[in-house]
Amino acid sequence: MRQVVALRRLRIHQGGQLVGQRQKVPAGRGRREMVAANAGGVKGAAAQPPATGFTEPDQVKRFGEAKASGSKRVLDIDSVYDPSWMKGARVLVTGANRGIGLSLAQEAARCGAVVIGACRKASKELEAIENVEIVDGVEVTSNEACEALASALQGKDPIDVLINNAGYFPDVSDDFTNGLNFEENLKQYDICAVGPLRVTAALVNKGCLKQPGGKVINITSQGGSALWRQVQNANKGGDYGHHMCKAAANMCGVLMAEELRPKGIAVANLHPGFNRTGMTKKYEHIWDIEGAVECSVGAKRVMHEIGRVGLLESGAPFINCEDGLLIPY
């Protein structure tokens, strides 16, 4: 017989007010020198630095080389996947109602984690996950909503892993030739760069994130690498809002790593890889040649790397979850 645990389904309204109803949910299941792990933290595959070396910036070439060499890490994540760190862990995912965020929540629950799914509006797919606590009405552009999220979790068991996943990538023209969209640019900044800071600060300041031993994972993008624009955007530019906000999100992660290190909280910026989502559908014509995968595969890649993240003496690693190698900032 399954154990049944009582969780609270919470909705956050404008102004940060909480409205909840109790439900019964069936319980399911640079320098990279490592500092000794703090007791009580979630340790994954060995909580180790990312693999040495930098990944290939040319995505078509990268995927072609992986196929030619038969790279199991790239082509068959299950061959190396270690989800053991998730069993019993409390994992909060923002933007958990769809896309890669939903797949991350599903994968964490499947591997034995207690999942907190934060989103603007819950989906049927999110509600179907076993052992999930849903907090909807969470708009990461709202200080009040982020504070209300933290208030809803205050006093409960601390969060082991916070995954700042909520994102925004509009299908609009954004270049000199076809026109720039400054309003959308600013919206991307607010959601993708400032949003993780709002959520993390609210949770840390209210004692909701385990310290020492917690992890903050920012889902960013290879699009945030300034150096790689010379390869991936050579002589064309474009998507200014996307690239600029992801670079800012990476900076947010680096700064958070410095401030949270004394508290024993590790921080990492992760590129989840090229996943077949509604957000990347504008690029479906290159899904195959660049090795885009289903979100269920992308989620395993991300979770595998989260398990390896630990405290570093300096900086925050920027990791390509496709192959586990580093991306230059």
C-alpha cells in the first residue's frame, strides 16, 4: 500500500497573498578545486568538479563528432546516469508546469525526490506527478510573489536543491534588419536574469534553503557565452534579448556563488542542451542536425550534472549538460 502524505496546494495571488487547500497526494518515489563537502548536504555521483576541458562551440560539429566517436555521454545518458542523489531530497523547480521544467520535476519525482513545483499556472501534467507540492501563481518578476513562495515553505524541511528554470524566449524578430523589440528584451531580462536572483534571495533569507549543503542551479544557456557569439553568431548577431539576458543570468550565478559559499551553498550555471520544447520550436528546422533531444532525455542530463556539483574554491562552473564539459563565459 502506498503511503499517503498531506501536502498543501498553494496559489499566490497578486500582492503576494497565499490561498491554499489541503490535498492528499500519494507518495511516490577556471579553478575547479573542490572544497570538502559540508555535512548534511546532498551529494551526487561524488559531488565533484565538472569534467576537464571545454566543449565545442560549433553545435553541428559537436554533435557530428559525438556520433562519429560513439560518445555514450552524449548519445546515451542512461549509460552514465547516476540519479542516486535525488532519493529523499527536496527539490524545488521553478517553471515546472511545462517544457524542460516539467520534465525535471517528473524525473526528480521518479527518482525518489520530494518535488516542489513552482509556476505561474499549474498544468495537468504537473498535477499528475506523485509526491509533488505545487505552488502556483509564482511570477518570478514579482518581488511579492517570490517572498510569498518563501513564506509558504518557511518552517518546513529545507530545500536541498533549487533549480531556477523559469524562462522566456519569445518568437519575435530581434535584429537590426527586421527590427529590435526592446520591450521583449527587458521582459527576458526580468524573467531570466533577475528572476533567479529574486527567488534565491527570498528562499535563502527566510532559511528555506539548506545551509550548509544546499545547491542553487541556474538553468541558463550556451547563448549566454559572450566568447561563443563569435562562432555561433558570426557576422549575423540577432536574438539580442536572449543572449544578453542569459549572459546576465550567468553573472548572477557567479556572484551568488561568491556570496553563498560561506553559507555552504554551492551554485552552478547549467546549459541544459538543445531540447525539443515549445520554446525552441522556432528552431525545429535544425533540431536533427544539432542533436536536439526530447525533454525526458534533457532532464536526465541536467540531473546527472546537478549530482556532480559541489562547493568550489572560486567561481561557479558553466556546464554543458550535453557532454558535461565547460562552456567559457
